[in-house]
Amino acid sequence: MIAYYRLREAILRVERKPDDLAGAAVTPEKLEELRNSERFADLLGEIRAEAELAAKEPVPALDFADLKAFRERGTRLETERPYFRRRARLLALTLALLIDEDEAHLEPLERTVWEICNEYSWAVPAHLNYAEDDQLGDVLPSDRIVDLFAAETAHALAEMLLLVGDRLHPWIAQRVRLEVERRVFEPTFRGDRPFFWFSAEHNWSAVCAGAVGMAALLLVEDRERLAWMQARVVDAMGSFLSGYGEDGCCMEGAGYWTYGFGYYVYWAEMLHAYTGGEIDLLEGGKIRRIADYAGTVALTVPACVNYSDCAPSIRLHPGLLSRLRRRIGASAPAVPLTPSFHDDHCYRWPHQVRNLLWTDDASAEGRPSTGSFHLPDAGWIIDKRETSAGLFAFSAKGGRNDEPHNHNDLGHFIVHIAGETLLTDLGPGMYTQDYFGPGRYGHLHTSSLGHSVPVINGHGQKGGGEYRAEVLRSEREGDNLHFDLDLSRAYGEEAGLRFFGRSFAWTGREEEAFARLTMRDEFEFADPAEAAVTEHFISLHRPEMEPGKIVWQGARGRAELRYDAELFEAATEELATNAHQSEPLLIYRTALTARQLPERFVCQWSLDCSGV
């Protein structure tokens, strides 16, 4: 990414830290602008309400019984809810003290910081070691484990000192510096074994390295040491970027794009500011393509193309999008100019601070990019067309079944009609120990049974890099889009397949509120004696069914599937599940089952899509 000698020279030339390391110089004029801003009135109201609550209530307890819950029951929320409530208090009290200059927030802020510094570990229990696993040996103790949240805590506390540190009791500032050094800098930069995330090709490398790198830029005065630390961060960021193909696609999904690439941008911009613009790590075509990803996958806000562990609706941060648009001309969808303080349940520090300091009016003027987008490295196709009834969009994916935050979803597709996603991807299930363990594909959200792909001879897709799809065709000719996949290697040998191919044809005119998706599946069975196929269609809308026809009706859009009622038996299951934060979710899985099939079986149906 950048040569060490150039990085070192740029850092050594810095005589005085600039005033805009948090994203902008926080001057009296800037604070007055924020206080009087109509754009931020609602957000500031939420921040003030959270700060007032923090002043009245004790710091949420992190009980030992809750800390044990992940190990004993595999659940995370018992500890993570109070843990993140503490981070919410830290963020709200700091911003309220900074913007309103109300000294009533000082004592509860100091109390909150002190309790965070007292925590058993800044890493969450899901990321800690246990003695019975491997007798620990030379494994780091829990308060030296640097995971996503330990790194984020270090950055939040360091930037808190930048913004309001001169008002705090000296012991608070001293304690923060000591704890960040002991818990984060020493194990990260002095350990004999680097943390795994230095070489991770997913969001961990960017978040951990970016947060630690920003904390170092804020706290470390020794320029030689700082240069060496930033060089290590650069190495980790190289690993992060290598996880992206040249197409710029984040296979983890848009939520993790916001998370991982967001922290890359926050760190890169702080380093850019620190070096007076000499080091610019937002340069380059690949960075620009990654930055364009949010606009590529955005549907009718807040919906998105959401493969893997990405929610069907996402909250993009206007500050991040504003900076990317302004600095490198990235395309981005429109987002609410005033995000809620509670949009991010983890209350990550830089999202809200940069929302306040970076957001510009142009953020409301963006709109989803329309047209066809083929992402060849990921094996995705996305086609979006603006009509008089709203956005019509289709997406399908190939890829492989060992992607970051993988779902067994090769050949799966999404249909978005008149601003509503009628055939959907469920997104993430509730994060538990088992969800990230050997039982991952027993969960509906991650299993192929939770996606619009077939069950073949009673078998779903399998997880692993050997289970993959091959894109045979991806092209648009006029109004017609074609996307063809060879899915023969998506299923194990027990499925009894010689060949399975799926072809999509999507057509529609932008001036008409109508589109048609034609799908063709071709199977060749090794032993057709008992061959059977069940085609699944996943929706959050209860379908209306009659022989030969299935209709998914939304408030604004309608999708009507025609099928051969003599060949297929149709049924719909209503399934209850839980989304990422345990929110109850009711889904409808419609099945078309055909049995006693010939050696070669071809089925085709059309999905007519229209605005209401």
C-alpha cells in the first residue's frame, strides 16, 4: 500500500498534531453551528436525552453470571447489551458535554469512563479464551485480548480525551492512557504472536487495525514509535483490501461494508489529516470501486441487496457517504440527513462523531445507481430500473460456499418491486456460539433451506470452498438481462447430480411499471429412479395461492408466479425465526415439489412483476 520509509518520513515531519484529527476542527464556531443546526436537531435531542438518563441512572452492571452466559448457554446478549449501553453513555455524555458545554455531564462521564477502565476485558466473552480449551499456556489473559470491541473502546476513549480531556480530572485522563497502553498497544505491537486479524481478509482487520491505529495517532507522542505502529496498521489494511476483488464487492454484505470499510476510511482520513495530506490512502481505482459499493447494492432506501449476514434494511451513515462523495466522487444513495443515535446498537464512536462533523447537504441528493452491475469476482448480478411505480430490481448470486459470513446460497435471488422486496434474503440470524460454530448450517438463515434454491433428492447445499458456482453468462442486451449459472458443484455427491444449471432472464422497460423474470432449471440425475426436486421461494409476504399460480402482494408491488400444476405440488410454510438482535421474524417458504423425474429434467416458470 505504502512504503515504510515514506510513511515514516511523513510522520516524523509532523511538528504539532493538527486540530482536525476527529474529522474536523472542533472550534467554538463549529460547536455553535451544531447547536443551531436544524439538520441535527433530532439527533442532538436523542443525545441529550441519553446523557440525561446517564446522569440519573447507575452505570449498567456487567455481572459475572452474565459474562458466563456465552460459555454456558452460547448466548451473547446477556453481556453485550449492558456492555454496549456503557458505550452509548460514553458517546452521549461526551457529545453533550462538548456541544452544550454543560458541566452537569462531567461527573457521570468520569464515572462511566472509570467503570469502563475497570472492566474485566474490553473484548466480549464470545472472543475470549477459556482455560479448559487448551490450558491457556502462553495465551494472553482476557484483559489483553484485542478484538473488535477492545480496539473500538481504545479509540473511543482516546478520541474522548481529544474532545473533552481538558475538562476531566487528571486521574481519568491518566487512567485512560494507562489502560489503552496496557490492554491494547502492548499486546498488539509488542506481542510475540500477532493477532490473527492482522492477516484477516474481512472486516476484523480493518476495524481492529483502524481503531488501534487511530488511538495511536491520538495518544502516542514518540514519532518513531508511532511510525512503526502505523506501518503495522498498513500491513493489516493490506490484508483487508485483499479480501475485496477488483470489482469492489463486499461479500460480507452492506452492513459489514459500513463497518469494515468505514473504519478503513476513518483511519485513512485521520492519517491524512495527521500528515497534512501527504499520505492519502483513498487514492486508487480499487478504493473507488469499493466506495461505490453502497450505491451499487442500495435499493429503495433503506432496502438493499443483502447476501450473507447483512440485514435486508441497512442504515448507511451520511457522514461516511458525504466524505467519500466529496473526497473521491463516490456514488451513494440518498440517506436521511439526521440518523438516529440508536441506529447502531453497538454505539460505535466514529459513526456518530463523523455524522456530526462530515455530513453535508448533498447526502440527501444521492439516489441508487440504476442499470446492470456485474460483479465478476463475487459472482453477483444486480439490475435496477426506475419506473413510474418506483424501483424494480433483480439480483442473483454465484460465488462459493466459504465466503466471509457465508450462507449456503449459490443460485439464490432477490426480487424488489415498486420499492418493496417481495422475494428476499433473510439476512443474519441471531448471533450465538453455535451460529459461528460447527452447527452454523443447521440454522435457517445460513442453510440453503432458508434461500430460494432447490432441495435436490432431499439434500440442500453444503458449506465449504469446494461447493461453488460457475457463471456461464452475464450480459445485458437492450432491455434483456441474462445470467446463467452452473451449480453442479453446489451440492454433495449424495444429491445424485450429474448437472444442475440455473438460468435467469430479466426484462422490463423503465417507462413501464412491469418486469418479467423467467427462470429455467435443468437437472441431470445420476440415478433417476427416485429423483425429486423441491424449489423454494423465500418471502416476508404471505403468498396467495391457487392451482398454477402464486402471488406475493405487497403494499406497492406485486409478483405473480405461474407454474405447471400437473407437474408441481405447491405448499407454503410459515416459519418463525429470530433476526440478528433476537427480533422475531415470520417468514413464508413456498415449495414447489416434483417427484419421479426423468434422468434429464427441465422446468421453467415466469414471475410477472408490477406496481399496484
